[in-house]
Amino acid sequence: MLLPDDRLLIDGVEGIQLFDLNDAPVSILPPTQRNQPPTQDALARFPLFTIAISQPYLVHDSIRFSILTTKGVKGLIIPHTRSVSHAIECVDLISHPNAGNFSHLGYDRALLCSIQKPVVLQYAWPDDHSSSVVSQKCTIQIPLCSKLLFDEYSSRLVVIGEGSMIESILDYAAI
């Protein structure tokens, strides 16, 4: 994913890596004459086995991602620009071992779909002083996650029934 200030965030086999595209090496050799492509050191590297990464969220002077891993949800905080003196951070948001399939991963909530019951995870970021959120997990009573839509803006879960009709609406913020 391209980020401001010519940076690139990659989720690959080595984990999550952040690169500065301005520092990318250039080769004058044609591709047929190169033994290997030019390599570049990452600005930051986090060895995480990721299941999903949220969309980016612009908060204060940073770009933030919620990252669902096999051990829970982590938060990646990247300064919005390189001129900001803060370091890139990876913080624990909530522990949840064996996080399975997911339906939604947002800034402060995740909906995990498992064979037993869907689980809602709610978590706060370490510097979110305006929030009274306490990290918690709870199960919800819905038939199938495949019939579930999430509207993060209004914090509602919509259960879709036969013929794509709305069966019920759950207030996600109240869960």
C-alpha cells in the first residue's frame, strides 16, 4: 500500500515491512543482465503472521492500521510524514488466541466468525485518552456470518435474510 511521503507498506512472508521509495536502488543494467533485482533495507520490519489488515485510519499525526494476527489484534502506528519525530510503533490492542476467519476489522472493533459463535472484539488504542473503552470480547447471536454486513460509520451490523432482505439490525456500539 502506498503511503504519504513516498513510502510503501508491504505485508509479505517476512511480515510487515515499510520502505522509503526515495531510497530505492536504481540499476543501469538491463533486466536480462542482472543476477538479482536491486535490494533495499526496510525502514521498519515487524515479523507478524497476519490474517487481515484494516483500511488506513488517519488519526492525529499518524496513519494507523488494525492488524489481525493469530494471537489477537495489533495496532501499527506510522507517522504521517517523515518530518514527524515519532518512531513507527506496533502495539498490542487485544489478545485473542486462535483468531479465525474474520468478517470485519475496524479501527477499534473486530468481528470474528468462527464455527461456534461470532465474536466481537472491542479494543482501545494506547493514546486514545478520550475513550472509555475497555478491551473486551463477547459473542453475538446471529445465524451465519456470511449473511452479515457491517457499517463502521454508523456502528451497525445488518443481518441479511432470504431474498437479500434485512432480517435485523444490531447496534454494534452497544455490544
